[in-house]
Amino acid sequence: MAQHIYIGNDLKAELAKEFSGRNPASVFILVDTTTKKLCLPLLGNEAYIQQAKIIEIPVGDSYKTIETLTQVWLFLTQNNASRKSLMINLGGGMVTDLGGFAASTFKRGMEYINIPTTLLGAVDAAVGGKTGINFNGLKNEIGVINSAKSVLIDVDFFRTLDRENFLSGFSEMIKHGLIASPEVWENILRFPLEEIDYNQLSVLLEESIRVKEYFVEKDPTEQNIRKALNFGHTVGHAFESYALESGSPVLHGYAVAWGMIAELYLSYKKTGFPKERLHEIIALIEKNYGSFNITCKQYDRLYELMTHDKKNEGDGRILFTLLADIGDIRINIDVEKKEIFEALDFYRDAVGL
């Protein structure tokens, strides 16, 4: 885990604390085209920012590739980066994932700080130490687990998000509520998505990150209970990868929300998840996230994509994280192909396809 997580709205002061007593050999700031324009100026004009070298990459998950990673490594080499350099990743989950991987592997590792600028980045990608890139059409296929030195979250960044990107991040908070406890889930249910209260969001975000920290600290390398954090992701990543290869990418959080519908059905069928809870959660997701349009013609390809899920153990089985109830987690549940197709049928019915 990151040694320090800050949530507030005084980013400049918190960044100054990070550099107090720290003397990196050089500083690099990784941005995408959007965060360079809108977010980089908000870091201030202190010497450590003004003297930093800026690495700019394109916007979007379609650029979370070995080619982009190679460009970052090349920039670090050409600008004499060393193991005593520091990388600051300023952006959404794509930037923190790729930047964390670049920093973790360049010269066998330099320290890095994540400053997530999206809600999804804050609640998911920036915390927990997972870094990586997409490869061969598969989400996060190549990467390492190596935590940032610090994660600095300025809630004011989220005021600029459009509704779709806000909801993409909130989807991971829904997941955290489901795997945590009925109390955390009720806080999620009560959050006013139609008229966002950013002070309340700050409190809810802190609670959500504590949920993730709990599972990461229990199981840093994802051998056991940390797999709880993958709830919704086996089907969700298949949806996301299929959309990417079809040339019509979808936001990660939306794919996870749709994936949770299918996996809640499997939870109901295989581990006894309460039927009334099932419909309560589906109503929340369907109302806010719409649908991913699939037919039975795509089932075989989606199944094939699920076989590449990182929770699988290489023996041909597809293993799911399911729920017996809110906060009652069951990992490594073997699900047969016909059951997965049944869950996809249920998803289509639930969202009106």
C-alpha cells in the first residue's frame, strides 16, 4: 500500500510536504493531453514543479499500450532519469496505471506519487499498487504490484467531471459498498447522484478507500481475499475488452457496473445472494448506467475473454468472486460455461435488451 494517502482540497500544501526533506535527483511529471492543460497548472509554481520534466501521452485507454510505455521509458532514458528520480503521475487511471508501471520497472524501480484527477482514478487505480498496461486486446494483462509512495487526492478535481466519468468512478464505490458491509452499502444507496454533494463525496470516498486498503493490506499480492476487489470484473473486463476490440470503447466503471449485474445473478444462483437485494442493486445500476448492447452471438467471444481473467489458475476453469450477501464474500467460485451464458441472458433481460 501507499505509505500516505491524502484526501482534501489543498493540493499545493500537501505536495510541498512531500518535497520537504526529500531531494530526488530529478522529477518527472506524467500527464495526458487533457491533464497537462487543465490540471498541471494547479500544482503550483514551486521550484520542484517548475524544474520537473513533463512527459505527455495521449488521452484514453486505447493508448494504455506497450508503445506508449516505451515512449515513457525512452523519455526517462534521454533525460537521465535514475533510481533516485521521482515520478508524479497526474491523471486518471490510465495515467496512474501506466506511469506506475513505468516508474516501477525503469532501472528496476524509482519512487512515484499518484495524483488522480478522476473519481475512478482516486477510488480504484491510484490506490492499491496495481500498475500495468493493456496487451493483445486484454485489460491490464502486463503489470506489477508496487505501491505509490503517496496518493494525493484533491476532491475539487472531481467537480470538473462530466456525469459519465463521475458515474464511472462511482461504480467502483458501489462495488466497495457491496463487498464491505450493509452499513457502507446503505451510505452508497443514500448518496444523491442527481445532485452531487461534494462534501459528502469526500467522506464517502475516504470510506471507500479504507475498504480497498483493508483488502490490499490483508493480501498485497492478490493470492486470496484481495480477489474480493475483482467482484464485477470478470464479466466487466470481458465487456470492456470486447468493446475495445470492436472499436467502440466503454468507460471502465460502466463495464464493471454491467458486470456486477451478471455476477450478482451468479451470486444468487450459486451462493444464495438475497433476491430482494439483487433487484435493489440492479435497479440502481440500470437507472444510472444504461446497458451494453450484446446478443447471444457475442457470448462465445465474451467467454473466451473471461478465460484470460487473472484470477484464473491456468487449469481451464473460470473462477469468480461472488457474494452470499453484502459483505459476505466467496472467492474462487468455479462457474461453468452454461452458467455464464445464463448470467449473460439475465443481464440482457435486466437492462431491457
